[in-house]
Amino acid sequence: MGIVPSRGDETVWPDWTSPLFAGLSTFGIASENVASSLDLLFASLWRLRGVLPQGTVVFGYPDTPAVVEVMRRYDALLLQPEFVRQIGDNTLSWQSFPNILPLHSVTTQEVITRNLSRPVLVERFARAARERSVRVLLLRPYDIASAPWIDSFEEDLLSEGFAPEGRL
């Protein structure tokens, strides 16, 4: 579990962002306990706006209504990663509608194995926003912190004609 955006042990929230909760799979844990934990998280982190399910199984599955109720209470958004399938994601998406935003990300493994350069990453993110109307672009700087260009990634997107449109 974690809050993003983050760089190591320092949490970074630019003015135009809100923190997102990246929840790990909770398969086997009672849905009420997952909902209670999520409720505590939202109550503690007033800027928290979105939830990004991670792992093979979405959090709260198979009994997701309690989790969705907490998300609705806080007007939280469900972030739905492109090209990723998880057990229970269709159910969670239907129950969360219309508070869903598509998300595009690149993993560290992908950057390394495909030897993705900065211009390629910028174009990939810009294309996701332009062609598929993806509203959330997630770059994992904490995974590839050795790359000196992470801090100016926003400038690259601005040069492509994209600007942050406000908080989630």
C-alpha cells in the first residue's frame, strides 16, 4: 500500500495534484475491514482523492459494496489502469460509476527492458491523453529515481501542449 506521488521517503504533492491511494490486493480479508481501513485513510488524509487498485485481485473483492460506499462518501475516484485486468475490476468499476478515471502508467521494468528514452516516454504519455482521453498519467519516479529528467517531465508534457487541469 502506498500514497503517490512520492519520491523515496519524501511525499511530493505539486499544487495541481492530489495524493492517490495505491491499494494492494486484500483477497481473503473481510470487506468490512477493508472498508474500515479505507475510511480511516480518507479521514486522515484530507487531500486523498483517488484509489488505484493493485495486485491480481481488487481490494474488497468479492464483496465490494462496502468499499464502494466509503469511496462514495468521500467522493473518491476509482483509477482504472489501461491494459490491466484484475479479478473483480468489472464489478468495482460498475459499482463506482461515474467516479472512474482512466490511468496510463509505465513500469520500471518496461522502461528498462524496452530501453525507453525520455522523448519516447513523453510521446507515449501525450498519445495516451490525446488519443484515448486518459486523464491520469502516472510516472513512477520513485522506481527510476536515478534518471535526472524526472523533475522536468511536466515541462515536457507542457511542450507537447498538455497542462495539468487541476486536482483530481
